[in-house]
Amino acid sequence: MSCLHLRRLTVEFSTPLGDLRAVDEVSLDHEGGETLALIGETGCGKSVVAHAILGLLPDNAAVRGSVELGGRDLLAMSERELAAVRGAQIGIVLQNPSQALNPIHRIGRQIAEPLVVHRGLRPRAARPRVHAALHRLGFLDVERHLEAYPFQFSGGMNQRVLIAASLVLEPRILIADEPTKGLDAGLRTLVREEMGTIKRLNGSSLLLITHDLELARGIADRVAVMYGGQIIEVAAAERFFAGPAHPYARALLESLPENGFRPIAGPTLDMTAPPSGCRFHPRCPAAGEACARRQPELYPADTGPRSSGPRSSGLVRCLLYC
């Protein structure tokens, strides 16, 4: 099994308004064979983490820290070395099929491309594996679908095409970046089922980037929560959904329809001018004076006061637990 180790990963973007730190010293261990869900509101930095791992950020991004796979730092690799890792060792399912798929190439060609590039197969030799990849993701008339173009498919079908293309090389780690974004309830359920079959298909580890808490609840082994570019809680999924430790994480769960659909109070964090101290303190009902002055570290969640509500084992970035 492959393990992915992120150490103090920091990403800053140069903008006309100044430097914007989208990811702030993120450290995570993604264990072999597990599904780790990285969750949080839109704009919290979770997709930037995914793109930084594979060197897919734009030119105005500056990246520091390390991303280690098999004893090698991906951030220290040349573009040629990193290109050999993409797809073959780490696959990625991008969040927007309409942008990720080429509209002028047939579906079969696009799924075969990783085999042609990384395995040196001719398109005809790759076809049986492409056929098998589509079939195991629920496509019945595979021969006809291989000759189709993306515009002839629904959004859900194109999402499955992206998954097939990502799995065709049987990568050791698969990153799924917002796989249910923009889909209706029925398609979200379908993608949720397909994400859940990935381990059964080839035993890949899955790093799931999502704001879909139901998707995370259904398939994750562990959950890491991001807010304002920082990891603010890490816990086993079952314990997390039974009762998160961080006030922000509790507010996230309370915003679910079955919990009353209560929105998180206050405006969304402005990443161009983050507050001092704890980044959530302007919106936090439990904030004290120290929260505005002191930025908390990640503390063991079990050290928190019982009066703070249900608690999960793991780590939490909150002064209530220091």
C-alpha cells in the first residue's frame, strides 16, 4: 500500500491585491488503502491541496513544504518526473467533466490516452482495457459508447468517463476532486456508489475532496476538515459524524437538511485579509478574548472540556482543547 505524506504544505497566489495564502502549512498522512475525505466550504483551499500534490497549479502559485510518496518528494521533482507519476501512480478525477474532457475526441480515445502515454500501448491494443473500464462502471452498450463524444453524454455519464480514465492505469492513489459538484440528487447518489466501489475494483487509496458531507459520511474512513486554508480537525469518520470537536465542524453538520439546515453565522472568510488568532473566531459562538489574539495549534481532541459538547477522537485546532 502507498502512503502520501504532506508536511507543512503552503500555497500562495500572487494577485493584483497582493499575495493570497490559500493553503497554510497543511500536514496530513494519507494511509495506504484508506479513504480520506478532505471537507470544507467552497474556497477553503481543499482543491488547491489536490492540485498542488500533482503540480497542476497555475504559474502565479508559489508552493512550499513537501509531498512525499514512496520516499520521494513530489514537489522536488522535475516536470518530466512528475508527469510520470500523474495517472500511473496518482490518478485524479477533476470536478468539471465539461472542462476535463476534450469535446472533439471520442470517449474511447480519451480513456485510452493514459495507456498510450504511460504504457506505450497502441490505441488498438489498449481497447480491451478501455472496454473493461467502461463496463465495470455501468456502461452496457460499451462499443457504441466508445465511439461517442462527450456532448452526447449526460453530466453523470461524463463523470463516470473521468473515473474510468483515472482508473485504467490502476493507480495506487486516486484523488477525486468534488466528484458530485453540480450534479442533482440522483446523480450524486450514483457517483457516491461508484466512488464506493473504487477500493473493490483495484484497492486504490482514495483522497476525496468534497463539500458533500453525505458523500464523505458514506465512504470515508477518516475526515480532515479545512477552514481558511488550514486543517482544523482530523478524526475517524464514524466518530466525526457522531460528534465533531471543532465549533466550525459542528456548524457544518448542523447546516445539513436533516439537522435543520441552519446556516453558519457570519460572512465567509476573506482569504485576502484573514483575521488574527483563530480564523473562525469572528463566526464562532464559543470564541473568547484569547481566540482573537492566539492562533491555535492542532491539539488532541480528547483533551477538550466535556461541556463543549460531543467529542471525537483525533486532532482539533481550537483553544478549547489546548
